[in-house]
Amino acid sequence: MSLYEGAVKKPIMTTLCFVAVMILGLFSLTKLPVDLYPDIDTNMIMVVTTYSGASASDIENNVTRPLENTLNAVEHLKHITSESRENTSVITLEFEYGNDIEVITNDVRDKLDMISSMLPDEANTPIIFKFSSDMIPIVILSVQAEESRSALYKILDDNVANPLARIDGVGTVSISGAPEREINVYMDPNKMEAYGITVEAVSQVIAQENKNVPGGSFDIGNNTYPLRVEGEFADPQQMKNIIVGTHNGAPVYLRDVARIVDGVQERAQKAYNEGVQGAMIVIQKQTGANSVQIAQDVKKMLPTLQKQLPTDVKLGVIVDTSDNILDTINSLTETILYAILFVVIVVFVFLGRWRATLIICITIPMSLIASFIYLLIADGSLNMISLSCLSIAIGSVVDDAIVVLENVTTHIERGSDPKQAAIHGTNEVAISVVASTLTMIAVFFPLTMVTGMSGVLFEQLGWMMCVIMTISTISALTFTPMLCSQMLRLQKKQSKVFLYLYAPVRKSLDKLDDLYARLLDWGVRHRKTVIASCAALFLASLGCCSGINSEFFPTSDNGRVAVNLELPIGTRVEFAEKISLELTRKWQERYGEDMDAINFKVGQASDDDTFNSLSDNGPHIINFNISFVPSTDREKGLQEICDEMRADLAQYPELVKTDVIMGGQHGGMGGQAMASFEIYGYDFNQTDKVAKELKTKLEEVKGVAQVNISRSDYQPEYQVDFDREKLALHGLNLTTAATYLRNRINGATASYYREDGDEYDIKVRYEPDQRTSVEALENVVLYTANGKGVRVKDVGTVVERFSPPTIERKDRERIVTVDAVLSGIALSQGVAAGNAIIDKMELPQGIFIKVAGSYEDQQESNRDLGTLAVLIVILVFIVMAAQFESLTYPFIIMFSIPFAFSGIILALFLTGTPLSIMSLLGGIMLIGIVVKNGIVLIDYILLCRERGMGIIRAVTTSGRSRLRPVLMTTLTTILGMVPMAVGQGVGAEMWRPLGVAVIGGLTVSTVLTLILVPVAYCSFAGNGVAFKRKKMKKARELNAYYQSHKDKMTRVKASGRIRHHHDDSQES
Amino acid sequence: MKSVMITFDQAFYERIIETLDRMNCRGFTYWQQVQGRGSKTGEPHYGSHAWPSMCSAIMTVVDDAKVDPLLEVLHAMDQETEMLGLRAFVWNVEKTI
């Protein structure tokens, strides 16, 4: 019993099998995490090595270079970049995507073990640090506060950060902008000198006094008691009464030389929300956690948390990545529903029967829902790629069901019983259904093998399409015939209303059939004209190529903008605050309701604030975080807003660097396009000059919104040059002297003050006003081993110097990167403009400029996709050749592929869409979709020929008969894509190019396939027949010749004659 | 005793078995897949790409009296759905065991 026979004869089993699949699918759907993109494994490893006291160039030569040379041998390495700055070397290794990062990490570790003995002795062991997307914060909360500001850190830590950290999946919660409490012991240098007391002595005494010591146990009578000495301070002010030394026999109390301030950290980052000072709470997730779920949980918790806070502390949300994800996913879901609706309408119009429409449409949700099971098994998520994939699949999953249903209907109309019709009708088309699925799989399976960044995206799409196609075929061969046998009946009477409504549709479809048959009849008689005009159209479309620009990923509007500003180094934090507040006010006024939140932070991040200390920070650096309402609710596009902001910033000449980042973060997908130029060269001055020249010229290019140079300026700093001889004379060494300085200026952490289970630093240092001048530094007293004091100015000099900038290297050469952020022009145009400038520049010897960044990625993926297209074409050819058992017919069908590409080119040209990776993906999918039409046509032409028709008659008959199926499958795919192509929802700009490409390519290719493929068949078949006739004629002539000359030629004949002779002789 | 050879499009199978049951013709021999074509208009049934449908054949040996009613029913069935094709042929049975 065959598969379909079994299915038809056991309807309950079949139905329940599919119900089970649906239930599993829906169950999986509830378990699937939601995200914007598929999980992209990290491909970066950082190696951080510290070497205290070494300058940038020392680090470069002694640490970075040897490490780079060794690490360069690690497998799968793509680029090696490094930053050598004072004290640290940071090497970033970028690997090819798709490799197991754990294995690579081990390789890197082995290589580091090999080299570590070659590094300078003082250098620390290199530390391996893995980058991952989990480090990007998923929610940032804002906090506004008035009176509670000084205690804000503790309030937030206890009442907000700790409860939030308990949410499932939350990784770290860090508070920034709220300074932590600190007990400051401010020493008066003059009094210290008078009493002969040092900072070190004071901090040592504090550490000794502030202690609880257990004394063991002791017995009294029958009982044992523990013994303790409790010396910890219960109040910071108790410290005043500690005796820190003696002077002339009298005790010196701490209060005599210092004052104690129970305050906050001196240098801390400040955060402003909507212009009001407060704090920021940054929430990062654990690896692999569901970010949308976490963000929702956090938001759900906020009202409860708000209640526990003092009334002046207000919580808000600055960045919530989940909003954008949910909006995007929702608008994509809407797109899918519209696509289903359109497909159902098309099927109904063409079939004209509601039962048949219902049977086919049941296949759609079934195949789509079943794919969720795959997603759950493969640890996938509901993201833009997997949902786009559903949208793409809708048009194709009905095809198989349509073919089966059509044939079953034919059988029923011939008089078969529905059950028998379902079995035999399915049996007849099963092979071609499987073959057409195989062509689709031939297209999508290679997608799973793409490497690189695009590979990460397409792998999931490839697998999902393969799964969906397989399920839809299985369903078409089992579930559809079963439903046909149960639901289809020979239609003996049609209702009047239906006839009235459907008659015009039927009439126009019939007319279309006639028109097409006539056109085809003309076409096959004017083959040369048809082929020539098709070729001309193809060439003309290639001409449009030059009018199309290219980009890597479409820019998407996620409503987030980050602005990073840099003032000259040494600018006081108050000035930075002033400028930031001014900008805040300006932007608040201009964008009003459109702006959801505006927040900025300024100042030095504290050491224990992991999130902020990783990013650039300092008193002169300002970071804005601005979020806008979803793109559907505002008039201005994000790009326009960014351009306006850049114009505002241009009015502040005091800003040395401005960087407006659309989308909130550089790189990644969906950000603003950026043309990066890498200047390689050893000499700082020369490369600096080239970079500046390139920057100035790029800024003049229209469409370049901002240009950033990666190398920063020389930093001014004070250095103390100790005279080693003089130090030695006093019995001091450099480290001791430097530590003395550090303890007085930066402070020494003496001990911890404990209160309510929390610990706060007790810091001992000079009074703030005693460390604001060079003289103060010079007057610092260093004590020798025998207690003699000596001033810094006696053993050294304080000088102002400029420290060299960070030395950046890439692929083992020094480099400066110039990034041009593009607005209004495509990446290809930006790169072309840059290249034109570079061509005109006179580069000094040994300096060269390379285009890098996303342009490099784009070129790489284009190359990958190009190879893929060739691979797919070959696979599709093989599948078709196997199906037709011929090499000619697949070749004829392949004629439709070039026109798919001219269709894409025309569509992109007319809509002004740049060629991006998404439209290329559309092109690749089309290879599979357009050949399907050709297969249907050629298959039926062959059938007619086998039934004995002449070439032209076979072509016109099958054209007329197959027009509707071809139109139906094409229209389902095209209309399935329409919601994608015209979508206005959040994130629509990402998949619009895909929709445009598929619609354009499929339309042009289908129209031309309907004419060109039959015509090409005629030519080939005509030639084939002529060739065969010639061959037969030759064979006939040869045979005639042979027959007439048989006697002379064959030895059989000769021997025969001998035998005859023999016979004759016998007879005689 | 006569033998009736019925050749028909596969889709008829169930209806023919039903008919035989109804007419009390118990014994029969059934060939599930046979190929053939009609003498005049009958479409070929080859199970090939061009002619995908297939025929079946049933041979039943019945009493002489049952032959005519059986042929009548079969003829009616054929007339109703001409497109499928159904033919019956009758032979004499010389001997049986």
C-alpha cells in the first residue's frame, strides 16, 4: 500500500498525525524566545596584557609585536588588530564566522603559553577576554532624584538593583551616575609635617584600630564562652579620637591632623535624565537568556520597585531593546497574515471552489507551524530571519497541494469516485511533486553552507525552508489526498449567487487563456523575433545596473540614537555638563513628543562599574542616549534626526570629536552605512597628515554626514622625573617615592567602614584644596627609612608632557582608520567618492590606504553569494536533468533565470532601492522559484508530444492548459511578498528590498518564461527533429547502400555462398 | 458456466466488487495493474508519463443466467462515466475442476 493510499484509507490516523504535529508546533511556539536576529556566535577574542610603566611604543615593541607574531598563526584568523597604550596592550583577534570559538580560544591559549616566557619579566600574563553580544545592555533605566541624591547609590542598590538581579536570566545590574559613599580622611599637609606624621602611618593605624578580633574560647565553671574584641567603628566620627602618633611625648589624635568627611566618591560619573541629575541602571543578560522576556519582566517589576523608593526618586526607561524587537516581530506577523489572506484569495479566484480552497489553505498553517518544532530543536528563536522565511514560504507551500488537488479534480470530473480519484490522482503526480520540491531544496540547502557573516543569517533560513518544503510535500501527498477524498464531490449543480459572482472571473480567465494561446501561436511562428527581443530586454536591463547602488545591510529605524562627544582633554566636568544640558534642552524643545527619553552621562566611571569602565569615559567625554517613539508614530525618519543633530553639534567649535550613532551602536546590522578607510604606515606624523587630509576632503563630499579619525590627539599630563642618585642618597627608591605621591593625591584605602552589612572605603589623602597646583606636588614630603623628611622638589622635578596616543595596528602594521558616516547616499557611492579622493592624493612612500569595514564585509558576502548562486544553478540543473532524463530540457528551462535577474535589476532601479544582501537573497531564492514555471510548461509539452501531437500544436495546447497553474503559483508567491515589499511597520526597511527583488524578478521572469520557454523549446525540438530526420535519412541511405552492396562486403555472405555451394553440390 | 472478463480503469475497482457481491458472483480473479487501450476512443492506460492512468482486470466465472444482468449493470456503469472506460467480454467455460 502506497503512502497516499494508506492516508486516504485511514483518514482518522492521517488527521491525527497532523493534529499531533500542529500541537507540537504550537507548543514549540510558546517556548521559542523572541529576538531581532538569530544568535550570532562571537568571533572575537581579546588578549589584554599589562606592563606597568611602559610607554605606548615600548608596549608596541616588547609586548604587542611578539604576541601578534605568535597569535597570527592561529587557525581561521581573519584580522588581528591591536591597541598599544601606556601600560596596556590590547590585541583583538577576529576570526572567520562559523568556527567553534571554544576550540579557537584553546588554540590562542596554547600560543600564549608558548610566548609568555619571551615577554618582559614585569609584564603580567596575558588575559584572554571573549567578546559576546550578551555584553550589549538590554535595558537601561533612568533615575531622577532630588533630595535623596547623596544616598542614591545605596537606595538604588538595595531597592532596585538587587531585586532586578534576582529576575531569571538577568546577568549584571550596574548603577552608574550615582556616586558611592566613601569615608574620606582629609589630611592637612602642614599639620602632618609639623607632627611628623605620614599618610601611610595614618592609614596603617586606622586599619589596625578598625578591627574585630575573635579571642578564642574560655571556660568559666561548667560553661564555655567565646571571647571577642570588637574594635570596629560604629560611627565614622569615632576615628577622630584615634591616636596616630606622638609628638614631644604628647599623643597626636587624628582630629589634630585631619578632618573626616562621610561623603561620596570624589570622581564619579554623573548621569542626567531629561535634564535632571540622577543615575542610570544598566541591565545585561546572561548568555543565551531571552532578552525580550527579561525586558518585559523588568518593566513589570518597575511599579513595585517605584513604591519602595523615596518620593523624589523616579524610575524611567531609557533604552528597552524589547520594544523594538516586539514591534518588528508584530509587524512581520501582520505581514505574514496578509500574505496568507492574499494567497487564499488567489487560490479561490483560480479554483472557483470553496472546498478546494479550504483544502489547500489548510496546508499553509500546517507547514508553517511544523517549522516551529525545528526551531525549538535547533535552539532557534523567532526573529526577523525566521519570520521572513515563513513569509517567503507561504507562496510556495501551496504549490504542491495545488498540483495534487488539480489532478484529483480532473479524475473526479472524469467520473472517478473521490476516494479512488484521490489515490490515483496523487499517484500520477507524486513524482513531479517530489521533483519540484527537490528543486526548491536544491536552492535552499546550499544556503545552510554559506560561511561568513551572511552565513550566520542564511543558515537558519536555509534549514527552515528545507523543513517547510519537506513538510508541505509530505502533507500534499498524504493530508491533501485524504481531504480530497473526504471533501471533494463531483459538482453537479452550482448555486445561482455563486454563478452570478464568479461568472465574470471565469470569463476573464477564459479570455486570458485565449489571448495567451494566440500570443504563443504567433510567438512560435516568429521565433527569431521573440528570442532577439528577449535578449535585447536582458541587455537593456543590464544597462540599468550602473544606476543601482549597493549597500551591505539596509539601514533600519529602531528609534535609538547615541551621541558621543569629546571636549579637549583636561576640560572640567562642569563645562561638559553645561554643554550637555544646553543640548538636552534644545533637543527636548525640537522633538517634544517624538522623543521618549534623553539621557547623558559625563565624567570618570568608577572602577567597579563594569559596564561603563569598558567604554570610553572621562571628565571630558559626554555620552548621550536618546530614544524616540516607534518609527510608525513619528514623521521624521531617524536619519533625518541624526543629520539635524549633527548640524547642531557643528555649532560648538569646542567639541573636538562628535559622533552621532544612529541605531545606538556602531557596526552590527541595521546601523547607518559607514565607509571605512584604513591608512597603513609606520610614521605617526605622515599618517596623521594623510588622515587629516582625507577627513577634510571627505567632509566636503555630499552625503557624508560625519568623519571620524580613530587616532586620538596627544594627551597632556604631568610627570615627576625623580633623580635616582638623589633618591639613593636619601635611601629611597623610585617605587617608594611614587607610592608616596599616589597615596597623597589619589589616596590610600586604609580600611573598610561597615554599616548594615555594607562596606565602604575609608580613604586617606590630602585635603582637596591642597592638591590643586604643581607646587603642592613639589612640596610633598617623602620620609626616608630613618624618618627624615625630604621634599619632592629636592629629589626630582615636575614637568608637563604630552603622552603619545594609542598605537593602533591591524594585521601587524600601524594603522589609522578614517570612518565616513553616510547619510542619503549608499555605501558604494561613499566608497567610490573616497577612492576618487585617495586617487588624487599624493601619498608619501610606504603609506597606503585600504577600504575596509562593512564594504569589505559586503564584498565578501557578495562573493560568497555569487559562488552560492553558481552552486545552486548546478544543483537545480542536476535535479531537473534527473527528472526529465535529458540535458536539453533543463537547459531550455534555465533561460528563465537571467530574466529573473533583469527583473530584479529593473525593480531595484525603478524603486531606487540599493542592492543589499537582502535583495541578493531574494535573487538566489528566485532561481528555484522561476524554474518551477518552466518545469510545469516543459513537462506538459513533453506529455503532449508523447501523446502524439506535433511540436507547435503541443506547445500551444500545453500553454493554454498550463497558463492557470503557472499564474496561480506565481501569483501566490508574488502576492505573498507584496505585504513585505510595501510594509510600513517597524523594521520594514530591512525586508522591503527582499520583497521588491522577488516581486520584480518573478514578474518579469514569469511573463518572459511563458513566451520564451515554449519558443525556445520549439527551436530546440525543431532542430532536434531535423537532426533526427537527417540521421534517419543517412541511416536509410547507408542501409540501402549496404543492401545493394551486401555481396561484396560481408564475409558472412561469402561463407553463406560456400555453404550454398555445398548444398548445391549435395543436391547435385 | 461462462467466464466474464472485465477490464476497467482502476477507479472502478470498488464499484465492480460491490456489483459482483450484489449479484452473488463470489469467485473472481483480479489483476491489479494491467495496461491497454480501447479500440475506438478509449484512452491508453499505460502508467507512463504521457498516459499515467492504469487499468485493472477481473475475471469472474458465473452461471449462464447471471451473465446478462451483470453485463447490464456494467454497461450502465460505463455509460455514466464514459471517460474512464470499462469493457466486459464473455467466454464459454469448457471444463472446470
